[in-house]
Amino acid sequence: MAPTTLRPRSASWGATGGAEPAPGVYSICYVNGFQTQPGELDAWPRELLLQRDGEVIFDPDWPDEALIDTSSAAHREKIADTVIPWIEGCADAGFDAVEFDNLDSYSRSGGSLSLEDNLALAALLVDAAHAVGIAAGQKNAAEDAALLHERAGFDFAVTEECAAYEECSAYTAVYADHVIDIEYADELPRPFAEMCADDSSPDSMVLRDRDLVTPEDDAYAFETCD
């Protein structure tokens, strides 16, 4: 992925398909690779959902997203068999790249999953993206950026609120100019223009409303540093 001054666009892809890329911009396809996408729990075999005492474990902040069980090589192969067709769908639709979310699901597993488990699955997914000619992006997980780049082979990072949380350097130290950051208008610690002027902020940074509404909505926010 070359450094881009284009405004990236992201659209989700999963068991029910996804949106089309936007013309004229670097379009990134979102894949929830380590947790179930809302409304798609039934698309996953129960054996691939992380469970404790027979109960499926959900993300406490996203209670409609179940954690995928990456704890064994056999599970990871089956998970990849599910997710790789989505990656291929992104490529076939014309997306330039795919971003994988919830790489840090192990941190919400109560010790049932490990970083090593998720790195192993991430490597399979990144290889699949490269095999169909698209770049692979790390979504969030600042603390694991170096390992995700070095061992899983991610090409760039998509981050949320790295400037607000003062962690952009964790990404830029690994990916240099290949970092795309989204800040949200409802939780800005300082003016967006000031954040743009900060040397630690990535060049590709955009301000949005958290619900990503359309321009017709009064809550709509969209601003770029350039």
C-alpha cells in the first residue's frame, strides 16, 4: 500500500455479503475476523464460538458480538475457511484492501485465548488477502502493532481515536505513513485542527460522527486534516 492522500472509504463484509467500494478513492473492506458480526451469530458453527461452561462468551462492550475460538490450529483452519471467502469477496468487488477488526479479542477472553492464537489466525488471513492482490490492514490493537506487522504481515493500520488516546506513535513507529486514523466528534480532547497539527498524528486523519450518519442528519460530522 502506498501512502495515500485520498480519503479512504471502508465498508463491511461478512456472511451476508457487503457494500460496493466507492469510485475514485482507496476503498478498504471491513471484516470482523475475530468476533461475530452483529446479526450473524447463526452463520458461525457453535464449535467455533468461544465458550465457558457451555455458554458462549460475548464482548462486554459489544454484547451482540461473540468471540471466535482461535485457541487451536484446527479451529483456526476452520475459521479461515469461513473468513477467506469474505476476503475474496472484497477483492472481487474491487476493494483495494481489507481491514481485520478485533485482533485483540484475546484480551476479552478471560485467559481462554492468547496473543499467539490470534497472531496465528491473522497470518492466515493476511496471506489470503495478499493471495488475491489486496493489502491487509490492522484495525486498532496499538499494543500489538509491532508483532502484527512483523509476524502476521500487515501492511498498514486503521485506528480509531489514536490522537485522543495519545497512542498514534505506536502505529506510526511500525507503519510510518501507512496509518489511517478516525477521530470522533463527541469525544475530542482538543480542537481537531490542533490534533492535525500535532507531529505525532498520522497524515491520514479524519473526523467523523460516531454513528457515521449521512450529511442530511444534523449529527453528521466530516473533516480532514488537509
